[in-house]
Amino acid sequence: MSTAPEHPHGWTPQPPATVEELRATLTRIAPDAVATFDAERAAAVARAREQVCSAPMHRFLRQWAL
């Protein structure tokens, strides 16, 4: 007996735009992109700390959530 896919047409729904959910989805559907995601996240965190501003993290999340 086979297991039905999570979604009827095999597509993956848009995950919530959080670092954890986006990374979990990438791990599942595009594992080769996780290293890039992690590197870009680290750079965004560094910029946010340097600027004392959350804008770099917002841009990072918006970019990866698209």
C-alpha cells in the first residue's frame, strides 16, 4: 500500500516566512541550497547587528520566501 502525498498534486505549499520553516522546507525540497541559505542568513544577521536594525533580516526572509 502506498502513502498518499502530503498534498494532492505533489506540490509544496508556501511555508511561513520564518527562518526555521524556510530552512526545513529547503532541506526537504532543495537540500543543495541549504548551505547558501545558511551563509546568507549569517551575513544578514551580521549586517543586522552591525546596523542595529532588523531590516537586513526582513530582506533575507522576503528574498527566500518568494
